Amino acid sequence: MKRYPIISAALVMSMSAQAQIMTLKECLETGISESYQVKLVSISEEKAANNDSWLYAGGGPTLSATGSYSGTLSSNDATLASDGSTVSNRGVLDHTLNAQLRAEWTVFDGFSIQATRDRMEELHNQGTIQTRVTIEDYIANLTTEYYNLVRQTIHLKNLEYATALSKERLRITSERYDMGGDSRLDMQQAQVYFNSDSAKSLKQHESVASANIRINRLMSNKDLRSVHVAADTAINLLTGLDYESLYEDMMKTNSSLLRAESNRTVAQLDRRAVQSRNYPYLRLNASYGITQNIYGNSTYTDRLNWGPSFGATIGINLITGKQRVQERNARLDELTADITIDQLELQLRANLDDFWQAYQNNLMLLELQEQNLKTAQETMEIAQERYLLGNLSGIEMREAQKSLLDAEESLLQVQYDTKVCEISLLQISGRIMQYLE
């Protein structure tokens, strides 16, 4: 059947001039590079990478330089023991200048430095995982919105076709009325149906525009009114999804599960760091300094001292009640991480089963709706022929038209629901990135 879009020429020219045809892959690539959310999580990952170093964990020496100046202004009276006379000094100014270069190095700290270094490395890994979680969520959301745009566009075409049918029916009814074949009531009914279908078509333009706005927001496009046209003209489904392979991939590569396992590793390293305080520690230090004293009233006018100094400190914490509490809490944190992983695995299996069941049901519904649409199309063709011959009433023609539109919309809805289930299955199994391929 030939379809006649009911869009004004001006609107068509405006949309064609502004619209940007994009594939799903192009949308995702542009969105990931421009998304504010992805940029923010990438910054957090970079910060974690900067902290992932031996020096940041305290494993290297520290070097500092200091300088100081001090002065005293004093007056004094002194009585000599030999003859009892008094010696007076007034306004005596003494100066002290000091400069020092100091190095300190913790050679051993009960494995605390190593535990901290490993923790920084794991936090860096967590940053990478969090970036992946954010990107996967972003891909799932944008892919859903992309196919929502496809759905809304197809819905618009279906409504425009329905409007075209109503317009043709109005033309036929008007001609028959002029020739005395149809009644005025028939013509008025045809006019009402045409107006109703035209209103639905115009209203659907709003839904298409809203879908574009959501895509622009997700892609961080400041021009929210920018018009996108999906390159896909149908909601295409992937083939070959298998429950067992989805389950295996989920248990190995699900980003939420990887993040939970990383949290457990961090908890184990925190416990190691607390336990390291039970070991002795060894710290070395060395410095080189210069000190100059300038005297206002003394046997010497000034004195200059310089040279190195060095030392070592060894110790162990004998009794620290707070540390015992921290060790118990660290074990509890580790236990919490283990339970969280078990809970998450159970939740993921439940979600996978739910998505898979919905996916399978939608596939069966899809076959039924495709058969229903084929029947509705054949019925519409017969109804059109009978209506042109005058063997079908306007109400019966309208029912056939409505049945066709309902069949188209039911099929479209099931296709979209199946696609959403597919997106959820790929995300939970860690395969969502394949939409970028």
C-alpha cells in the first residue's frame, strides 16, 4: 500500500535543513566524548591514577629546607667579685642565623607502606571500573533513547498514513455526496475522522521533538532543539542471545560485581594496614646545617657552626586499645564486603532471569503481532476495495483502518519492549559495549 505523509512543504524543508542523520554508533561516540557525566568520572579516575604511586604511599624519603633568624636586645648589670664594682651593659644586640637541609626516610613501618601502596593501586582500579560503570549506564540510556526516537518516528509515519487514508476517504465521500450517493452524515463523519487523525499526527510531532530533546541532553548538546534523525528506520533486534553465555559473562565481567570485589580487596588492605602497627618501625634522618651567631658584647664578635647530623629511630607500639578496636572493625568491614558480593550475585541472577523471561515472552509476542499486522493489512486492502465499490459503510471502513493502526502500534510497542530487554541483558552481562562496534 502506498503511504502519503501529511506534512506541510514548509515543515519538510525546515526539518530537512536542520536535521542530522545519525547512526546509533555515531550517537554513542559523540555522546561519550561530550557527556558531562563521563567527563566528571574520567577526572576522578585520573586523580586515582595520580595517587597510584610508591611516593604517595610514603615509601620514599622526604627532603626539607629551613632557615631562621632571631635577635635579642638586652641590658645587664654585673658585680665583680674582686672589688665589688659594677659593670653595666646597655642595648646589647645579638643575632642568630640558621639554615638547615633535612632528609627523613621511613625504612620499615610494619608493612603499612606496602599496604597503602596496594590500596592506592586498587583505588586506581576502582576508578577504572567506575568509569566503565558510568559509560555502560550511559550507553544503555542513550541506546534506549535512540530507539525511542525510532519508535516515535515510526509512530508518526503510521499516524500520517492513517491521516492520508482519512483524507482520501473524505475526498471520496465528498464526491459521492455531490453526486447524491452518500448522505451529509457520511461526509460529516469522514470529516470528523480526518480531523481526529490530523490532530493525532500533529500531536505526535511533539513526542518526536521531546525524544530529540532527551537525546540532546544525554549528548550534552547545548542546542537542545537540534533535530536528529535516526538512521535506523526499524527497531532491529540482535540474534543469537543465549542464557548460559549471558550468565557466564555476567559472573566474569559485570561491572557492578567487579566493583564489589574491588571493595572487598580494599577492605582486606585496610585490615593489613591496621595490623601493620603491631610490627616495629625504623626511621632514618640526616641533616646538614649552618648556624651563625653575632654578638653585641662578648669575647667573640661572631661564631659560625656548620656540619652534618644524623640519627635513627626504632620503636614498637606496645599497648594501643584503639588499635584493637580498629582491627575488629576492619575484620567486620571485610565480612561486610563478602556478604555484599553474595547479595549482589543473587540480585544479578534474579535480574538476569527476569530480563530473560521478559525477553523470551516478547519474542513470542513479536511473532503473534507480526501475524496480526499481516492479517490487518490484508483486511484493510479488502475493505478499501469494497469501500470504493460502495459495498462497505464508512463505519466499517473506519474499523478496518483502526484495526490496522492498532496492529501497527502493538507490533511497534512489542519491538521496543524487546529492544529494552535486549539492552538490559547486554548491560547486566557486560556486553553493552558491542553497540559501539
